[in-house]
Amino acid sequence: MLKSMTGYGRREAVTGGKKILVEIKSVNHRFSDYSIKVPRHLGFLEDNVRKYASEFITRGKVDIYVSVESFEEADKDIILNAELAKNYIDALKELRDRFGLTDDISVSSVARYSDIFKTERREEDQEAVWQLVKSVMSEAMSDFTAMREREGERIEKDLRARIEYIRELAQKVEERSPQTVAEYQEKLYAKIKELLGERDIDDARVLTEVAIFADKVAVNEETVRLASHVEEFYEIINSGEPAGRKLDFLIQEINRETNTIGSKASDIEIAKIVVTLKGEIEKLREQIQNIE
């Protein structure tokens, strides 16, 4: 099944004392381009998130946002600045002695000077945090992939219809091509007869001219290659693998054969078919830009 490069998935959960949010969205891009945002203190998650996402996404501009909020204060350590606390206590004692104040220096009184304390975030167990994030990301990725598959199914249906129409048009060119030679021969005989009147016509010379014309306008090689490209198109979209880049290359080959047919065409009917072919090829090209 083809997958669109456009998708969105979002999941939020409370697990392991943490509130975790994962949001994934992507749009069209020629290559694989990731933009990942994780909490600054959990920077180690970025590489894990990228590797995990790459298992599911091979092409597109992908934005992934991860938020992790802790409900537990136990993940922080309180550090005492002992030197600064000593300076405060010494200053309080000097104040007491110099002015004969009541000695009420206590822990609670010194603790009012909040700058003697600082909090430091306790180092996280990286693997444990990643497993929590991964479980939420897995659900978000499931939603993201489902959306891409739904859109991909719609695109695939359109691609199949258009490539089949291209096959039909190529068959019409193949059927029409011999007729153009026969019509050219008839017109050539008619023109010569008009010029020569009752005099004999040199059949050998006429047949030589017809053969030269037939060789010049022959498109059987191009139509055979077009048919082969159509079969290859089906093989690619039926493979179940990412198909965007391969189809993009193949559509260039289909367009090249069509241009060659157009350059050889001296018949108005074939010229009309070529115009239609080029229109369908362009629509195919636009749709292919949307798939992974």
C-alpha cells in the first residue's frame, strides 16, 4: 500500500509519574528532513526519537514534538551553599553581639535566606525515560501512519486509473501508426497520378518513398517501451515498499518516450493523443510528489 507523505498523529498519557505528549506531523519533501523538539534537560531523547521515527518514515519533512512533565518533586535535589550560610550566621552573630540583641539565631531564621539553597534536577534514568516516551510515541505513530495510509490509498486509486488510461492511449498510438503509413501511400499515389495524368507510375520509387516515411514516423519501439514502463509502474506500487522516488524516475522515462512519439508524429490523430498523454503524465507527476 502506498503512503502519503502528509500525516498527523498526537497522543498524551500519564505514566511513570510523568505527563508525556508526543505530536508528529509531516508534509511533502524530496528527501527525509527531521525537526525534533524535546525538553532541554532530556536532550538525549532526540537521537532515540529520530531513530525510532526513521523505522516508519523514509521520506518527507517531519516535525516531532515531545513534552515530558514530572509530577514528582523527588526528581530534584536541594543543595546547600554551606559557605554562604556560614557567612550569614557569622553576620547574624556579629549583629547580636554589637547591639546586645536576644540570641534567636535558629535554622528557621537562617533558612529565610533562600539564596543559600539551590535545586538541581536529579539525573534521569535515560533508558527508563525513553521507554516511557516510546510507549506514547508508538501510539502517536500508529495514528500518524493510519492517516498516511488512508491518504495513500486515495492517491493509489487515482494513480492506477491514470496509468491505465496512459496504457490505453499508448495502444491507440500503436494501432494508429500503421494507418498513417497506408494513408500516406494513398495520398502519395493520388498526388503523383494528379501530376502524371495517364502516364505510368514508378511503383518502386513510390514504395521507396513510403518506406522512408514509415521508418521516419515509426513509433513501435517507443510504444513497446511505454507498455514496459506501465508494467513496471504496477510492479512498484504493488511491491508494498516506499515508491515515491522510483515512480518519480519512471514518470520521467514515460514522459521521454511520449516526447519522442510527439516529435515523430506527422498525423493529427496521434498528435492529439500525445497532447492527452502529456496532460495525464503531468497529473501523475503531481500525485507522485505526495507519496513516500
